[in-house]
Amino acid sequence: MFAVDVPASQPEPSLVDQVGQLLLGAVPTALLFIALVLCYQFLIQGPLSRTLNERRARTEGAVEEAHRAIAQAEARTADYANKLRQARAEIYKGREQRIKQWIAERDAALDEARRAAGLRVNQAKAELEAEAGKARQAIQVSAADLARQVVRAVLPIAAGSAR
């Protein structure tokens, strides 16, 4: 049915001849394929590889930069914490010194008040002693006068009743 009219006078080519013709027909295709691969390599793959390498380098550089920035931030944070700790210690020391100073001032004021109160008490005691001495003298003087008056008042009555 599908028989092709092949002249019987031509001998049928051998398998090697067919493969040779096939390879000879494939040479332009292979050359085109090689040219296409080379064009792809130079026009697309090369720039794409360069771009990807640059991107990778930039990305790695950015990551490294970020790591450096993080390390620097951590160092600054540690420095800040250290300075804050030192400032708190200085404030605490200053506060302690002020408290000690206030306590010393309070103690000095209390000692001064006690001394002044002691002086006033001693002065008051001396004044009381002086007033008590004057009162004793006054009582002794008036007691002698009263004793005379009592003796005069009692003796004339006793003398008058006896007469």
C-alpha cells in the first residue's frame, strides 16, 4: 500500500551509508546547537552568573555588615550598661556621703542642743539654789522676828494671867 516506487536498478544503501548521511545531515544542526550554546554562554549565562555572584557578594557583604553592626551595637550596649552601673555606684556613694554628712550634722546639732540644755539646767539650778538660799535667809530672818513676836505675844499673856 504505501509502497514507494523505488527503481529496482539502484541498490539499497547500506546501514553505514545511512548513518553517514544522517551524521552529515546532523552536522549543521550540531553546529547550530554549539553556536546556540556559545551564544547562550556569552549572552545569558555569563552576565547572569556575574549578576548572581555580585548579588551573592553583596548579600554576604550585607550580612557581614549586619553582623558587624550587631557586634558594634552589643559593644555599645555593654559600654552603656557599664557606664550606667558606674553612674549608679557614684550616685549611691554620693548619697551615702550626704547621709553620713547629715547624720554628723544632726549629731553635732544634738550635742549642741544637749550642751545648751545642760547649761540652761545648770543655770536654772544655780538660780533655784540662789533663790532657795535667799528664801532660807528670809525665812530665818522672819522666823527670828516671828519667834520674838510669838514670845512677846505669849509671854505677856502668860505673865498677865500669872499676876
